[in-house]
Amino acid sequence: MSTDEKREETAAQAEEEIKEENVGTVDEIIEEVKEETAEDKKEEKKRFGRKDKKAEEKEKEEKHAQEMAEANDRYLRLAAEYDNFRRRTQKEKDNRYNDGKTDTLIKFLPVYDNLARALGTPTEDEAYRKGVEMIMTAFTDTMTKLGIEKIESLGQTFDPTVHNAVMHVDDETKGENEIVEVFQEGFKIGEKIVRFAMVKVAN
């Protein structure tokens, strides 16, 4: 074999070895790429899995917060309804109580009027007068404790919402629409008129 032939054979063998090395290198690269791709997919799955879990937890928190807000709203509405019911019930109870006091007072007013007339009648029996005064004092104290008020009339300006004018007189010494005489006392419970005061009005 000549020298040139030996050189060509050596070159061919070297080229074949290089090809085999290159093929092996490509296979290794492909395998490495596959492994890297698999790792990337795993990492991506983990990352997206965590994200989905966080999103799910956030969604649960938002749902829980909404449920709490709805429950709180229902509670506030129920509390407001109960408060309105309590106030309405208390008002009805007070009205019934005042109505009862009014009905009772109306039945006792003739007694008051008789005591007032007895005190207005002149008498020389001081013991009798003192006894009537004590009864009248006890009567008026009891009415005061029950929240029953006498309507102020004598010397006051006539007020048609609480007074009933049955007489009129011209008197230059008195003011305009001044009440100069009370024929029958008037009473009220709070803002409710039990009986109008029967009065005489000047000018």
C-alpha cells in the first residue's frame, strides 16, 4: 500500500469517527432537550398549580366575605325590625295605659268639681274647710303622680286648643283674649286633652 493510500484510509477512518461522535452528540443533545422540556413542564405545572390553588383560596375568601356581609346585613335588618317592634309595642302599651288613666280620670272629675265647689262656698266651719282642702290636696297629688296635669287658664291668653270659651266680657283693665274666669278646670295627660277648660275671655 502506498503512502497516499494509507493517508486516505486514515482520513476516512477519522471522518467516520467524527461522524459517529457527532451522531452521539446529537442524540445526547436531543435527550438533554427532552429532559429539560420535561423539567420545564413539571415546573410550569407546579407554578400554575400553585397559582390555581391561590386563586381557589382567594375565591373561597371572597365567597366567605360575601356570606359574612349578607349575614351581617340580615342581622342589622332583623335588629332594626325588632327595635321598631319594641318601640311600637311600647308606644301601644303607653297609649293603652294613658287611655286607661283618661277613662278613670273622666269618671273622677265630677268628684274634683264637687270638691272645688265646696272650697268655693263660704263657710264658718274651719274644720270642715280644712278637711275639704286636705281631700283636694290628696286628690291633686294623686293626679300629678299619674302624670295628669291641670291646664293653666286664669290670667293666661286664650288658646282654643286647650280652652273652651263660653263667655266674653269687655274689660279695659284686662289684656286681649285674657282669661278672666274659670268655670271648670281642664286637664291633660301629656299632649292629650282629657277635658277642655271652660273659661270666660276678656276683650
